[in-house]
Amino acid sequence: MNEIEKIIKDSKTIAVVGMSNKLGRPSLTVASYLKGQGYRIIPVNPTIQEVNGERCYPDLASLPERVDIVDIFRRSEDVPPVVDEAIRTGAKAIWMQEGVVNEEAARKAREAGLIVVMDKCMLKEHSRLRREGKI
């Protein structure tokens, strides 16, 4: 079983950093899909109060529970502080969405024991694994 398959199968709670409340935005589309697949979604965005029926938190340190995956919808250069918070709060994995690449942050997360997925869409990967009968 590869890392993507492992974290998709073993995870239950996902913090979506940079989640938008605007229809058509990838973060809302992906989070809505994942919520529909049974994951607990916790939006993280300091500029909104609620999205998709879920309370939104300003940062990972404010979350009321530990998360399995930190799914990042931010510019690549904005990833390092998110990874630092994810490490501090005990997340198991970092998922950088399509177009989000930060090798230094990925290295730091891996050194701290986190699984790292970079430049991939969680919705697409989950759908692919379902089609292949792996989940």
C-alpha cells in the first residue's frame, strides 16, 4: 500500500487550510466531496466564521481536536508556517493540493514523522482509489 492509499484509508479528520466559502473554489469543492465520503472536515481560514455548515478556525492551533491530515490550499510560499503548526499540533499527514509545492516544508514534515503528499488533488486521488476498488 502506498502513502496516498494509506492516509486516505486510515484518516478520519481533515483540516482544510485556506478553505473558501465561495462556490466553485477548489477548496470548497474538495472539502464538500470529502465530507460526503464520511470524513470530518474542519475549515481553517482566519477571514470567515463558518463554511459548509462547519465552524471555521483561524489556524491549526485553535482546533478543538487533533487531525489526521492537514490539506493545504495556500500558495507554495505560504506552506512553511502551516507545516510548523501541523507538526506542533500532532497531525499525521500533510497534503499539498495540486500546484502547491514546497520541498523544504515537505522535508521538515517528513523529518518530523509526517506523511507528505505534494502537488496532488485529494478528491482526484480518493476518486481514483474508489474506481480501482482499493477503498
